[in-house]
Amino acid sequence: MTVTDELLTNAERYAAGFTKGDLPLPPAKQIAIVACMDARLNPYGLLGLTEGDAHVIRNAGGVITADELRSLAISQRLLGTQEIVLIHHTDCGMLTFTDDEFKAGIQAEVGIKPSWSAEAFSDLDTDVRQSVRRILDDPFIPRKGSVRGFVYDVFTGKLREVPSGD
Amino acid sequence: MTVTDELLTNAERYAAGFTKGDLPLPPAKQIAIVACMDARLNPYGLLGLTEGDAHVIRNAGGVITADELRSLAISQRLLGTQEIVLIHHTDCGMLTFTDDEFKAGIQAEVGIKPSWSAEAFSDLDTDVRQSVRRILDDPFIPRKGSVRGFVYDVFTGKLREVPSGD
């Protein structure tokens, strides 16, 4: 049995006890969360979110690339979200390599170098600020009055706000 | 008080009861989930996931673009995940518009047309299969033995597998 099969058994249990079939499409709390994909970072537990509350956007690093700008534009323009919360975290895998070495390793193995940036970073606060600035600089996201960046500490469970720094 | 401030109060409560500070960086279940950002789709509740279990990657639609391929390459190459689960869902916002009309609307308002594709779709199963195929066709994701696509029904809470179709 694969892990996927195990999760499908859990999904059957979830459906059996499901009582939230009447939630509207737009997020009730009008907020979008952008967070790292890291397994230790659970935005639902951390932020007290439940079904229907918020858009949750996640990738390696919790960084802002074209796809997060696309998702945020759709979130705000079509589904009415007003605030954005960004979450990076301590002990992140993105702190352990550089774009150059990661992509050179792939090129050595596969024979092709990815055309994308790996988006590794060496300082958490600096990258949170970089991510905030990419949002503030984007022409397609209409509401930028509350775009705040945080670092989650995977060892203590604490969330710390990153000062804007400029 | 903003919604962000309200979520920060929840985060303080989470930290106060935190007991999971010793989890390793690699996901325990060696699996990556790619799902839509939709507020009604809670991958933790649905799949029975908890802190430390799985990478969770999310965007508007749960579609596969360059950023998801980047995240999946990092997930497998640096953090050892072996399986991939894709989840779209019923009543998705991405079914309600076309790329052309969404981008024309932005251009009319902002004066610039986004260079990204909005990735809207008109059929759930077809787009799940499209997403699976984008992964299978990617040269940088090494492990493709278990890449399975699903549609979550937001009205019933049930998860349905999409047959590969070819």
C-alpha cells in the first residue's frame, strides 16, 4: 500500500463526518496566506484557520514568483480578499543550497539546466522583505494596504513579524 | 483590528501549546500534495495530515506551472519525497472565467496585460489530467512512479480519483 492509498483512507473518514457542504466560494476572512510548503508548517493549526476561511498559497520557500502573483491577482480580483500574510520559517531547506549549485547538479545529471530560478536564499528576514516588495511592486494586485511578512520558528512554534526595513 | 491581527492572536495560542519542536526537515510520509488554494479545501483535515507529514504546494486552481515544477524538484531532490497527489475541486473559481477575458479586464483597468497565463479551465477532469501530464513530462522531477490526480467535492467532502484517460 502506498502513502497515497493511506491518505485516501483518511479522506473517506473525512467525507463520512463532513458537515461543511454549504460554504461560499469567497474566503470568509477575506485573506490570502502565502507560506512555505514545509511539512512542519501547518497554516491551519498555526493561524487557527478552518474550512472556508482563507486562500492558502504555498511553494518551496514561500517565495513570490509569477505563479504567486497570478494566484494573488485571482484571489483579490475574483474572490474579494483584502489582506496578505507571508510566512517563511526557520531551518528552511531553501537556506541550505544556492541556485547555481542546485541547477548545476541537475544539469550534470539530466543534461539540461532548468530555465527557472530555484529561489534559494541565505537570510530569512531579507527574503521575507524581498517577497513583500515583489507584491507591492506588482501592477495586477489591487489591494496592498495589509501585506505583512512573518518568520515561523519550527522549534518553538512561534510566529515573528519581519519589520519592513525601509 | 485587521484579520491579520486576529490570526496573530491564534498564532500565540498555537505557540503556547506547541509540542512538536523536534520534527525533522524531510516530510515523514515522503509525499508532496499539490492542491488548489480554495478556502474550502483543507488538505490537513481531508487527508489526515499533521505537522511533519507532507509538503503542501498550493495555488489558484492547483495547476502545474513552472513554480510547481520548481517546488516538486526541490521536494524530491533535496527532501526525499517519492509520491505526488494533485487535488482540484468542484465549484472552483477557475471554472468561472477564461484567460482572455480575465487578462483583458486587467488590461482595461491597469493598462498592462499580464505576461502570465491565468490557467483557467473549463473541465475539471481534463485539467487534472493536464496537470499530471505536465509533471510526467518534466525532466527535472526524478520520481514519477506515483503521480495521481483527484477532484475534491466541496459539497459532499468526498475525494474522487481522476482516471488517467490515455
